[in-house]
Amino acid sequence: MWFLALKQLLARKRQTLFVIGGVLLGTAAYVLISGIMLGFQGYLITKLIDNDGHIHIAAKEENITRYSLDEALFGGQVLVDWKKFPSGRRDHAKIEHPSGWFELLDNDPRVLAYSPQINVQTLAQRGVISISARVVGVDPTKQERVTNINSYIQNGRLSDIGKAGNRIILGKQLMLKLGANVNENITLSTGKGAALSFRVVNYFETGTRAVDQGVIYAALADAQKLNRTPSQITDISVKLADVTEAKNVANGYARFSTDYVQSWDEENQSVFSVFRMQTAIRYIMSLSILLVAAFGIYNILNVIVTQKRKEVGILRSMGFTGQDVSRLFLYQGIVFGVFGGVFGVIIGYGACRLAGTYQIGDPLGTGISSLVVSYDIQIYLNALALAIGASVVAGWVPARGAGKLNPIDIIRSDG
């Protein structure tokens, strides 16, 4: 049966090559588009996971109400009649019971490490240059266990800032904008009191523009002193043994806490929304090309069935059943899918290799200077399955029609 199927296809080489070319194009397009999109997505996900913890615990920002001021000003013992209700927000949110979190995280076997932090909005100054930045106060030893920050620091480690001593490590782009160099001093101010002088001991370069232009790492005690909030923390970054469990663990923590608890994927929902849109576009584009190829398969098999009516009649008179005839033409559709799919995967792989060398110059500030391409085996298996599946579906209708042909009717019509 396979021999007959191939013989009929080889008798129409131009049509056969044209249809195989259509399947090949659709398959190669799917491989290339998927490789580029999934490569970019994988790169960003790795950045998100490695540059921060898997779970983020933060103090909720508290709005000021009449009741909170009644308690703060009068101890709740006096009935106060406000002519105008107070409003606004507290100037600094903090985690109220950090020791409780530390005990929980220390005893949770799912937690590999955690790092308490204080995030402070500040104004970095050097001479007449002033730039808004965010100071992240950390215990360097703990922060190094949660993130891979050391891989971005040039000729040093985060521990260079020590436990105290007004030493900082800042983003390279921020350092350049300030016109500062390593071992020089810059001034940091929060507007709550006198500005403090800090020595630049090193710089980091993550490749993410927003981080490199706006983040400064300092020792936890130094950042607390700068903010005039001793012993307070605003955030806890948590690293888990299994990153895929981040959402479940975060939801479990959130049930018994008033603090803000979210997993890394929940905090980056906007990024994943873009990923879902990219996936939809990827399938629409690839399936559109395969649909055109499938339509070509349908047409050519219809033509073959029409032109081979006499041969079908002869086969039926020789004892071939309708199912045998259907399989004959269905096999031809499978041949289109297999050859087009296999060569499409090969060409798609070559196109991915070529795309990986293309320089894009990091227009989004993500640290990508060339296209990042994924070579996940699942991409190629999916492409092959789509090619063969589309060919089988396209070939099934004419094959079914050929199987229903009656040899007596064929002889009468041809006679």
C-alpha cells in the first residue's frame, strides 16, 4: 500500500514538491518563531527568579483614618469629634512582627534561605548632580544566598559592604550618571534629616536598565540609620528549594498574615500576560501557514482521486476494500506531512542557529544584545506533530471519498 501511495505521488513530482514545500514552510516557521519567543521568555524568567527571591513578603501600606489617630493621639480614651476626617498614608510601612516570620521561615523545610531588607527611596547626590534612587538595605551574607547578585558585581562580592560602615554598591549606570568612581563618596538623603555620606566600594551590572540605573545596595543597619528607622524592615525575600511551589507556599503564608505575600509569578502577572499573548500569536501564525499547506494537500488528493477513478475501480475489482482504498490516499497525506515536517524541522533548526547570531543591541534594556533562542526538544516534537496532524486531517476527507467509490459506478461513468 505504501508503494502504491509513493508511486502515485512521484507521478506528479511538481505538485508533490509544492505541497511538501508548504508543509515545510509552516513547520520551519513554527520552529523559528517558537525558538525565538520561548528563548526570550526563558531568559526573562531566569532573570526574575535569580535576581530576587521566589516569594516576596512586604509591609502593607497603611492609610491614616480617624480611628488610627484617635488611638495614637489620645490613647483611645477620649471621644474625638473631627470636623474634617484625617486622611493620607503613613510615611513608612514596616513589617510589624519580623521575628515571627524569621521563626516560621527557619522551621519551614521548603525554605532554602531568606533575606530581611529595608527599601528606602532616596536622593543620591554628588556635587551638583542629584538622582532619585532606591536603597536596598540587606544583610549581605543572607542576600547572597537568596539571589545571584555576586555574579553581576565586578571584581568583588556583596559582602564588601559589610555589616555597617556606610559602604554601598550601586548600579553601573547610576554610578556613571552621578559621575562617581569606586572608592569615592556620594551623599544619600531621604528628606527626614541630615544627609549621610557613603563610600562606593563597587558596582554591579545586571543588564536590566531599571535596576542598573536606580538601585543601591547598603548594609541593613546603614539603610535603617539613613531612614531614621532603627531595627525596622520593610521586606523579606525568600528562596525555596522548589520554585514551582512558590505560589502554593505564598498562598499558605498569606492566610495567616496581614502582610503582603506574593510569589514571583504573581508579582509579574503583566509579564506572563505578554507571554500568553506571544504564545497565541505564535500558534496563529504557524497554524495559518499549515492551514494553507493542508488546503493544498486536500486539493491535490482530490485531483488524484478524480484522475485515478479507473485505477480505484481496478483495485476494488481485485479485492481491495473501501478501507484499503481510503488508506492508500490517506498514506499519501501522511507522506506529505512526514517529509514536510522532517525537512521543516531541519530548516527551522538551521534558521534558529542563524537567528541566535543576530545582534539586536538591547533596545528594551533587558541585557540581551543578541536574540536568545530556545532549542527545547518539545518545540521540534510539537512542530512535527502539527505537520503530520494537519496532513492527516487534510487527507482524510478525499481518502474517505475515494473509499466510498463503487467500482460499478466507475465503469458506467467511464464507459
